[in-house]
Amino acid sequence: MVIDTLAEDPLDLAYSRSTLPSLWSDAPTGSTAEQWAQAWRRRRTQLVDALGATVYGVTPAGGGLRSSTLISECAALGGTALRREYELTVEGPRGTHTFDLLLHLPAGVRGPVPVFLGLNFNGNQATTSEPGLRVDTARRSEAVVEHEPGGRGVRVIDRVVLDANAPIGSDAEMWPAREIVKRGYGLATAHNSQIEEDRPFDRAPGVGSLFGDDAGWGVVGMWAWGLSRALDALELAPDVDAHAVIGVGHSRLGKAALWAAAQDERFVAAVSNDSGCAGASLFRHPGGESLASIAEVFPHWFISTLRDYAGREAELPVDQHQLLASIAPRAVHVASATEDRWADPRGEFLAVVHSSRLFQSFGARALLPGDASPGMDVCPSTAVRIPTPDPGTSVGDRLSYHLRAGSHRMVAEDWAHFLDFADRILTP
Ligand code: GTR
């Protein structure tokens, strides 16, 4: 990889200890690999706790999957896939809630298969062009916003409520199941708003209601909890390899996929597509959506105190390279798109760069110059600038990144990189 000379933006300097919170509060020195790995296990728990306390809210304990009921099963995709729909009932201290899980598996395979598991925006029926799926009634709202001229600030003018009954196949481009099963993987998806409606106010009871209004977690955390319950259900399917489930998501649902994988070590890996602010992108990187803006437009996504850091990002006790790192020693792939300035591709790549030494200590290919020492998260050499990879290329292996030419979407080209990533990390 080509290394530039110093950049002006201090965050662009790889491993600048002064500008980003450290991956280690106290890096272990002189330890054996096993002692070091143990120290990381403790540290990653601290990081997950800090991310919960600062960004997403703390996920309440005491709930789980009560049952998974098969409601339909048929051949699909021209006979190349087996399609199943399950109704999941989840429970918490205050009751139960149900949502549907759609699963496509490669037809006729012997043995359990690895599966991508991700939430969708508009209902399971929107993810496939083939009819016959149940349609739920969950709603979401989209904010109508006014952008501050030339700045990163926004003001909410109105909120428009959208029904979930999107046409069959309207999001099929985002979920290329035919290609996924052809490569030997399964694809599981559930509708985010059926888990918890994507609206700041007047939400129908979802998984949040299982724990009560004072539980203090945000809706991204509730979606992440739903992903873990979907994984509980996949564990019950004998033809799914539950040790090879990769959490995946686009945009707000990429934030949820990362947060789910950070908390739930059963996910073998996470894939984030254009997840941006409070996803893969660094809060401290001055680009794209600001913390002030996201807290104004989507107050329901996070813990309410996150907005206290608006304009004071430098004081945040955490940043998102720690979210990526907290998934280690498991694997992470981050995807950005050139025209998706709102998600801040450079800020996303820098989060990858700033977590890479940690992944390297666990055996990932180096993204940075210099020797990796276990436990080190600061580059020993002079700060360097690492250019964002060219569009169309992927860098790294167990921690990897690609930039697609184009806009804020998740498309076949992204999936080609996700599938290559899965092959890399799952092939012995
Ligand atoms: C935007 C939001 C982003 C991103 C996106 C999406 O409006 O500002 O953080 O999550 O929505 O989910 O499509």
C-alpha cells in the first residue's frame, strides 16, 4: 500500500493517540499470547460497556427467544434455493412479541451452511421477487429535513409515516439471494420495524416494550437484540451452521449489525455497508453526518445522553474504531460508496485503519506499515497518511474494506466483496 506524507487533519494520521480514545486503557506488555488474549477479552467487555453507556444504551438482560415456528417452506429461485419463513416469539420480563424471519438456503446441500443474517427496511416480501410471504404492518417514519446551508446541521420540518407493505421485490436489488446461494451461503432476514418500529414517537409495542420504557436503550440496540434472537432461531435449524453466521446491514441497519456483533460473540463476523455516523465512521472525523444532526433527526436510535456530545465529539469517551475492534478476534468488513458523503467514506476507512493493529495482533493482514506488537494500538513510527483504497478494490483479509463507485445503496457489487470476505474468513 502506498503511504502518503503527513496530512493536515490530525485524525488522518494513523494511530494518533492524542486524538482518538485508545483501544487499550493499559496495554499489556511482556505477556504470552494467551495472557494477551485474556487481557483483550476483558478490555473488549469494557469497550462494549462504554459504547452502550455512551451511544446505544445498555441492552437489558433477562430476555430471549421463546419459540421459532416454521410457517412456510418451499423451493425458490428456480429450484436453486429452499425458502423458509419462521415466526419468532421473543420474550422479556414484561411479555412477548413476534416477528418473522425469512431464510433462503442453497438447495440440496449436504451439511450445515454458513448464513448472512441482516435486517431489511421494508418487510421480508420486499427482499425477494417471489410471492407468497407474509406482510407485516410495522411502520416507520422518515424525517423531512432542512440542511443548514454549507454546514452539517439539519432541522426536522416534518415526519412522514410510511407503511411497511412495500411491493414484492422492491428491495430485491439489496438482497441478491440467487447469487448468495450459488456461492454456498444462506441468507436470513427480518424486518427492522417489525422488531421495533423506526419512529421516534408513537411506536407500536415492539421488543422495547418487553423491558419497559425506562430500560434506557435506543432502537439501534433493540434491532441488534432482534438480530441476536434471529441467531437463536438459526441455531435451532440443523441445516444452518450457527458457528458461521455473519451479521450484515446497510446504513442504519449496518449500525445495528456492528452493534449486534460487538455484543454477541456468536456472530462469526460483521459486515457494515454505508453505516456512517454511529456505525463504522469515526464521530471525530469531520465529514458527513454530524452527531448533532443524527441526534436531532433520529433521537430514538440512541441513548438520550448521546446528544450532550453534539459539537463536543472530542470529549466522547468512545469512538467507532473501538466498535470495530470490539468484534475482534472475529472478523469485520466495512464497505463505503464514493458518492455517499453523508456516511463519510474517509471516516469509515479511518475507523478501519485505527482498529487494524488490533486485528493484526490476532493474525489479520497488516493494513499499516511497521511491526505489530500484541497489545499495541499506537503506530511506533512517525504518523503517516494512508490513502483510501481505490474504488472497486478490497484491502485486508479478516479486517477488510472496500469502496464502491456510486451512491448510498447495497448492491450486487457490494455482495461480491462480502462473499469474498466470507470465503476468506471461513475457508480453513
Ligand atoms: C440517514 C441517516 C444515516 C443512515 C441513513 C439510512 O438519513 O442520517 O445515519 O442511517 O439514514 O439508514 O439510510
